Amino acid sequence: MLIRTHLAVTLLAILLFIERVEFPFVFVVVALIATFIPDIDTAYSKLGKNKIFRPLQFFVRHRGFIHSFNFLFLIILILILFYPVSALPFFVGYGLHLFLDSFSIEGIKPFYPWGRTVSGKIRTGGRIEVSLFLIFVLIDLFLAVARFSNVF
């Protein structure tokens, strides 16, 4: 999936959770940043283009360990120990990224290196993904207007 689709879906989750979290600003910022992080293992991503991540890309392959729930759980454990307020939003942003990538043709190996690859039929940047992106943007807009105009 393209980053814009990941962001649209993460934004929906943010809009659904925002009224129930203690630190809304932290929740928004951490969830949005976490959405970008799984793709640092490829030079074609927004973050992966940064030269600081090139050494990492030499040692890991795209959609390998960093694209797994094992890595997510490790990071969540560290966050719970040192910065607990960021654990839930990180889980939301990162977890949704992994969940969406599992529907792509390339798929993910959820518990890398064990188990099989989970994949779907959505081509990255294809018509179905573009349609999903537009649908989520419309839902985000509707929900944002409804939330901030006190309709719900």
C-alpha cells in the first residue's frame, strides 16, 4: 500500500479514538509517525529515502522483520517501559500499517521469520487501492466534520 492509504486509515482510527485518550496531541503525532516506520527498510519510502536508514536497509529486507508483529511487540514493550503514553498510538499506527499491507499482493510475514506470508489481492497503487484511499478520505472528512461540529 502507498503511504497515503496508510495515513487515511490511521487518520480514521485517530478520529475514532481521539475523544477517549488522555493526551490527544501525543496520540495523533505518535500514531501518524508510527504509520511511516514499517517502510524504513526500503529506499523507496518517505522515511527510507533518508540516508540515515541506508545501513539498516543493507541488513534487513523489505517486508521482513520490521514488517512483522514480532517487531511491533518488541517496540511496544520498550515504549511501555520507558514512555507508556506513546504505546497505544504507536500500536495503532504501526499495527494498521501491517494490517493493510497484509491485503496487498506482496503481503507480510506476520510473525517473521516463522510462519507463512499473509497476502491479498490488492496491487500497490492499483485501482482498488486508489478506490480504498478515496473511500477512507471521504469517511475521514465526514467523521472530522461530524466530530468537530458536535453532530455525534
